[in-house]
Amino acid sequence: MFADERNLVICNTLFTKQEAKLVTYVANPVKITVDYIMVRQEDKAKVRNVKVISSQKCVPKHKLLVMDMWFKATKSWRRKFVPRVRVWKLKEEKTCEEYRCIVEDKVEEAKWKGLGVSDHWQQMKGVMVETAQDICGMTKDHADTRKRGGGMRTSQKQLGKRR
């Protein structure tokens, strides 16, 4: 019932095995299968084998149940570029001082009265992020450089061809 409702397949039942090779629990005189591996119905074709390794005891009186699956290697997708604020530039004393002065000026100019805590925080966050973007700048996507073949390593000959 449980497996049917969730569209699962009990992998132990997919392969014909000798009864001794299906037993996962041994407590003399009882020998039964109590451990199961389930996969989604659409992954059933990827299951190659389900076996009990009798020499490995993972828990007292239980035998280790193992499943072999086959997965097709998929193309790895490059993560989409997301520009970020270059906050590490705030470690520089000059940049940090400039940032602090501008934030203080904007905070003095802001109208804080009548705002709730959440609104107050959002306005303060906006001041700090906007100032950081202006002072520190944003990271750039260099994917176009990689496609061309290497940024600084690009020869003058290659540059001439593109122009």
C-alpha cells in the first residue's frame, strides 16, 4: 500500500534470488527479509542489482542490503552569474572611510519618524547596500572572456581578427 500510494518500487522483488540471499535478519531459528530498498517508479530501470552481503553485519542480527544503480553522466551546467557587491574593498581604509561618511549623511537625511521596526530596517538596509554598490562596485561576468579564449592571454593576432 505505502509503495503504491507514493509510486515506489520495492527493489528487493525485482530480481530472482535464492532465499538465502534475500534474508536480511537472522535470529535463530528465524530467517526473514525485513529490510527493503525502494526507488521511484521512473528510476526502476536504473536498478542493476540488489543483494545482501552476509559477511557484513551493520546492526546486530541484520545483514547489509546493497543496491547497484546505473546513472548516465549528465552535462554539468555552469551556474548562472549573479553580480555581487565587492564588500571586500571595505577593508581598505580610504574606501571604508568614504563609505562611512556617505552612509552617515544618508542616515541624517532619511525620514525615520513614524516607521515600524521592519520598515526602519528595510530603509537602513537600502541605504547601506546602495552606498556599498556605489563605492565598492559590483563583480562582473567574465564568461565572454572565457568564450574568446582567455582574457589577458589572448594574442594581439586574435584581437586583430575580431576587429
